[in-house]
Amino acid sequence: MKLIETAAAKTAGKIVRTSATAVLDVLLPPRCPACGGSVVSTGALCAKCWAAINFIDGPVCRTCGLPFDYDEGVDVQCGVCLRDPPAYVAGRSVMHYGDACRDLILGFKHGDHTDAAPMFGGWLYRVGKPLLKRDMMVVPVPLHRWRLFSRRYNQSALLAQALVQFDKQSPARFSLIGKPDLLVRRKRTRTQGGLSARARRLNVRGAFAVRPRYRNQLRGRDILLIDDVMTTGATLDACCKTLSKAGAASVSVLTLARVVRPAF
């Protein structure tokens, strides 16, 4: 009898949620988070914006995920990783950071377009699947408390949360564990925009720490670090070094986009 009542309650709840969504869609028609045009469902891209995005879906560097123009073979590394290996074991990104996705990401990051988070979570899950391990901890790159206060939310934490939620609904569930506050940004660093690669590294040196209450949980665990955009990788590297020093078994990184510069 209890099972019947529970099933009935779940069905009723689903009907209520579906009805509420339908009413909201009439009152507030869903818009494309990139261009503001009409779309079928909330958080979805219109066909034009979808086609304009340069997704990374070909051969990549096995370490950092840099896309290659040609298939160089299995387990090939880019020149940068061979010369100066990053602090993580593997990294992947969903798309090239450029004109087509800039407004989409900036709107999510600064414009309160947080309704795009579930869509991004699905993208991250698809691209990041080769990195995922059972019971992996998912950790976002943190904001300093004053920047968080002014922005009101951490976009990387929303991406991490969306990824964990997507995993819960996936048949191939990895039982990912969200730890949104495991890392703390203890230094109020200046924004990385406009800084050289060397200046970026110096800017974030010693900026991150593991919260003391998580130190025992962290030791010997596989970590997936989440951020919105990888530019030079300085911030990600600083976070990875902090996590590894605290005892993480491995650290991988997954970002929504990455800057891809010409090789010449």
C-alpha cells in the first residue's frame, strides 16, 4: 500500500511541476540564453546559436585537451604539455572560447542567466565522461568572498552542481560527490584579464587553500576541478597544486570553454 501511495505522490508531483512549467512558459516565453530569441524550452539554444558554437569534438592532447587540427594518433601530447606538464592528470573543455560563445558565457557569469546551468551540465558530462571515476569529488574553482558577495553566485559552482545533478539522472551513474566549498580563495587577487601568462601565475600563487574540515575527506580521493573558461591554465594549475599537496590521489579539470591560440 505504501508503495502505491508513494508512486501516486510522485506522479502527482510530476503533474504539478509539468503544469507549473507550462504556465510559466506562457507567461514568460523561454528565450535563447545567447541571443534572446524564442526557443522551445528554458535553457536551450536556438538553432542559429547552436550552429555557431565551435564544439571540441575531434582529436585532442591527451593531457590538457587542446584540440588538434589533424588526428596525430593515440595518447599524443601537445608541445606545451611536453615542455611544461600541467599540475593535473587530464583536462577537457566543451568548446572553443570565441565570438560565438562569448555572450553566452558572459551572460551566465555576470548577467544572471543561470537558467543555462542544466544545459551546460549536460555538455560537461558528455565531454568529461572519459575523466570521470566512481565516487569522484567535484570541486569548483572558488571566488574570493568579496567577489562572491558582489556577484551573488559562483558560476563555476553552478556548473559543478549541474554536472552532479546530470550524473544522478544518467544510466551510467558515477555517483559524483559535489563539494562546492572544499577550496577557498584566501587572497583577493586582481582579475586575470589582460595579464600575461607569467603575471597570471604570479597573481594566483598561494591564493587557494583546502578548508580544514575537508582535509581528511580529500586524502586519497580523485578530484574533478570545474571552471568556466581556461585561458592560460594558471588558475587551474594553482588549484590543482593545492589539492595535490593536501593529499588528493589525482586531479582532473573540466571547463566549459578554453581559449585556443594559433600554433604559429
